[in-house]
Amino acid sequence: MAALSDFTYDPKTFCVTPAMKEAFRTNGYVLLRQVLSPAEMSKVRQVLESEEVQRHVYTTADDERKETRMVLWFRVGEDVPGCVASMNKIAGTLEELMGGEEVYHFSTKILMKEPNQSSSFLWHQDYGYFYNWGYMFPDAASVFIAVDDCTKENGCLEVLRGSHRMGRIEHAPAGKQLQADLERVEEAKKRHEHLYVEMKAGDALFFPATLLHRSLPNASLHRRWSYVIAYNQRHNRTFMGPEHPRYTPHAGYVPLKKVSDSALLECTKFSMEGQWFLKEDEDKARE
């Protein structure tokens, strides 16, 4: 059954098929291989590794206080990262997998697991975080893009297949992260297959905000970076404003103008000047 969630992108023939929609609905994820080409990934890495982006790094830490560096931003620009978030094969695919309602960009982040020194990402649902940012519905999803190959050794993503159907689970702070109720997680493991999602650079995993997932530290000699874009459906907007004590500043609903699948290769804007990067002390979702 799990194999039915594994698909390969072909630029000449690709479309979101009924089989993909069923896999997303039933298994809680779709793994789309080779969705970004080596040439596209080269452009993405050029931006992510730039000093302009890296100066906005802050850290997350697990319950053992081991740290992983990250950068998070909210706006979609006409730059390389904006093309990734707006391309039909990314945003359009997710929109169809989620049922067809318009999606808008919530956030993009880089998670940088360095060799032999990164943290775990504890068992959680993305909605465990989004819930604390004032989103009433779990009608959100993420696209996890492998910047480097993801293996068991370097801390690839792990998922509990089908666990998204459990609905929201309570989360509590653990280190600088939120962790799903471990009693529920242990029960979920008895009912849902535990999978290691090994990926090649350029592969993308599409999954809803209620899927239980985690990743272990990078125990290899090579870095393991990932690029995660989160989206909400149009109706799902935060009730929090600046006057709310837990408010985290972010863009809210902004219509996402989708671009062609050739846009990334055609894009020549590598600068993210003017981007809205989140500061560590603004991140209230982890509290």
C-alpha cells in the first residue's frame, strides 16, 4: 500500500492523477520524485547558501537541547524561492491533492542538519504549530523538498502512514519544539505503518498538516538540508492580530499567483532583498 504513494515527475506528461489523490487521502502523503531537476536545485542552493539568507538563521532544539539551524520567511517574491513556491508543479499539485480549493503561501523554511551535530525533530503534526498561530482548521499542508539526499543515516523524514486521519493531537513544548502527546503517538504506532521516507535531492513530499512525522539527528559525514513550504486553503485564516499575546507576525492570506513550471529555470533574481524573515523571539508557535 505504501508504494502507491510513490510517483515520478515527468515534465512531458505530468498531471495529478486519481491515484495520487487517493494516496494523499488514504496514506497522508504523496512522494513525487525528480520534481525539481539538478539545474533547478542548483539555483535553489545558490540562494539558500547565500550570506543574504544565512544571516537570518536561528536555532531550534529538541528535548536533549541539541540544535538545528533554520531560516523562515513569509512572502512570495519574484525571486528564485518565490518561483519554487508558486510553480504549478508545486503549488498547483498540492492544491489539487487537497481538493481543488485555492491555496495560499503560509511560510517557507530551510532546515539545516549539519554532519554529526544536529537535533531530532520530535514527533509532531504541522498543525500542532499552526494551531498556536490561530488557524482554526487543519486545512493546511506542506511540501518537503530534499535539498540534499535524505537517508536513514542523515535523519530522513519518518511518517506514520494514515495518521493524518486521527485529527489534531495535543502538543506540548519540548526544548524549542512542540511534541505530540507521546501516549497518543505510541498508540498510533500500533495502528499506522512507520515509514522512513528516503529521498534524492529534488524529490518532494506532499503531506497534510495532521500527518505525524519526525526526523532523527544527522549521524552522517554530510549535511542534510531540506526546504519546506507550507500552504493554507483560502478559507483557513488566523484569528490572531497584533493585539493578541501569542501573535506571531506573518503575512496572512495573500493570493498566490501561480507561475509556469519553466519559471524557475527562467528566473534571474537571486536576491531576496525586502523579504520578511522571522526572528527567533517572534516565534510564539513553539511556546
